[in-house]
Amino acid sequence: MANLSDKDILIALQEVRDPQSGKDLVSNNMVKDLQVDGGRVQFTLEFKNPNFAHKEAVQKGAENAIRAIQGVESVAIQSRVNDPLRVIPSATQPAPAPPPRPQPAKMAPKAKYTIAVASGKGGVGKTTVSVNLAVSLAQTGAKVGLLDADIYGPNVPIMMGVNKKLQTRNNRIAPLRQYDVDMVSVGFIAQGDAAIIWRGPLVGRMIQQFLSDVDWGDLDYLIIDMPPGTGDAQLTLTQSVPLTGSVIVCTPQEVALADARKGINMFKKVEVPILGVVENMSYFVAPDTGTHYDIFGQGGGKAMAKKLDVPFLGEVPLEQATREGGDNGKPIVVSTPDSPVAIAFRNITESLIANLTKENGDSGLLKRVFKIN
């Protein structure tokens, strides 16, 4: 090839894909500052998440693609991180000093899979899903941790039936244990009904402490019950610990789905994979007549997942026993394990593990947990 052009390089880079988003580097707008000088090629790969786990693989793939072009003599690739959630000042106003970015946790938990359970709005049963998912995973024999990152509404202690204070061991915080799940929550620190009135930086600091200063030990799964929304806590977590992915909880009605879509888009922007959508309170079956009622609508979560091209993990029906179990500190997978809700949670757990093993190539885990031949 006599003369290389920018177009030649971009065509080659269209064959290299970001393993998380599935998009090629060009359409994902990751190729910046491209310069071609004779046979010398240089450019910058721009990533959106400082904890993106595949930087080296993507960069190597890009280099190999360019070197395969006839006439290329040298390839120089730099990388940088661009936070897509930063605030862009208006042209008429001076740029404010950027806020300090959360520092990475000193010692992230030793968990094979770290999963954030999130929702766009409150009241959709996110903590109920987190608790029952954690206990269901523990029932398979896995080592499970549950981090209650909902600082303003820490309901994990109530739903898990634990009313104790955190202690220390080995000069670190010792998680409390219930139903074979190790857990930490600010609810184990706050006194009674005292309101937690903290600004964003304090919330981030507490979450980082729960990540770095807790003696979690070696875990198969760390489930993180997130606060609702897309604020400081979510950004702190995505920047402090490499998340395997997130599970989004919604209910079928449009007002909940609109907020869930925002949550999905936030995680996509910071390059955290969406492991699946759980639709909670999907329908109600009257126990006396067996009549099926779609109280909040029908199929909204599944339709949203299909439209946004993310996995759908399953539906959870609305049952009084779920609320009673949460109030009494006995998750429904423990209190009534043969109920439709408990069965739904076990099916969701199985689907989640299948998605994890598919994403991470760990088929042995699925075989071990569910005894698949």
C-alpha cells in the first residue's frame, strides 16, 4: 500500500470490539487523535471507566489490527480515561474546579463476582431482591457477602433479622452472619431510628470503608444493595471496585421503567455490564380465587430489557408472604421455600449464574452449583 490514510486505519479498527459493550472501537467513539505519517500510525484509545478490566486486551487487539495493514511500519497507542458523567460548563461560565475523584479502595473484597443490585427509583423492592438473591446464592453452597450500600435507607438488617452491632477482628470490621451470608450495613452502626444526614462525600467515604476495611475473606459473590437513583454512591462504587456487573430491579409500570432505563444507561456509560433485569411485583394471584391480576401493568420489564438489548432474569409475583418475611427478618426463600416467589428467586439466581458463566467463561461454576451433567 503506497499511502496509508485515516480511513484505512479506521476500517481496521472497526474489526476490534469492546468486549463489554460489544461495539467496535470506532462506533463506540474510542479512537481519538488519529495521526498517520507515512507508515507510522499513532492514536489514543479513550475509555470511560478507570476500572475497565479489558484495557490491555483492547489495546493489543487494536495494535494487531493496525500491524496487519500492508505498509504500516510502527504503531503507537496511548490510552486515557474520560468520565462521561462529568458536568460540562456552559461556554459563558468559567469551568469550576473539578471535584476530587473517589480514590480506589485500599483493599477491594476478594470476591470472584461483585454484583451491584440497583434501581432507578425507590419502592420497587430492590433490597428484597438483594436479600433473597444473596440467600439463594448461599443456599447453593457459595460463599456470599451482602453489602448494604443504601446509606440513607439501610433495610438489610431488618430483612435479614439481625439486630447487633459490628465488631472487629484482625484490626478490621467483622461482618455479621445470617443464613450463611456475611453482611455489613450502616444499620449495624446507627442508633435506632436516628436519621443519617450526610452529604455525598461522607456517603462515598462510608461505602469505601465497607469495601476496604471489612474482613470479608474469600467470597464467591459480593452482592451490593445500592441506593436508588444515579448519584454519588453509584459513582463511588463504579470507580472504587471493579464490578462484574449490575442487576436492575423494576416494576412493570412506566414510571418505574423510565427510571430503570436511566439506571441502565448510567451503568453502560461507565462500562459496567448489565447482567440482567428483574421485574418485581409482576402480578398478583388472589389466594382465595386464583384470579390473576396485573396490578402494575404487564410485561414492561421484559419489553424494556429486549429494547435495550440486556438480559431479562425473570418476574417475581406479588405475595403477602414476601412482605411478612421481610418484616420478620426471614427472607421468603427461607420462610416459604416452596412458594411461587421463592421459586421465582431461585430461577432468577440460576439465570444470573448462567449469565455470569457465559460472560466470564466459567462453566465449571454452573456445573458445580446446579449439578449439571
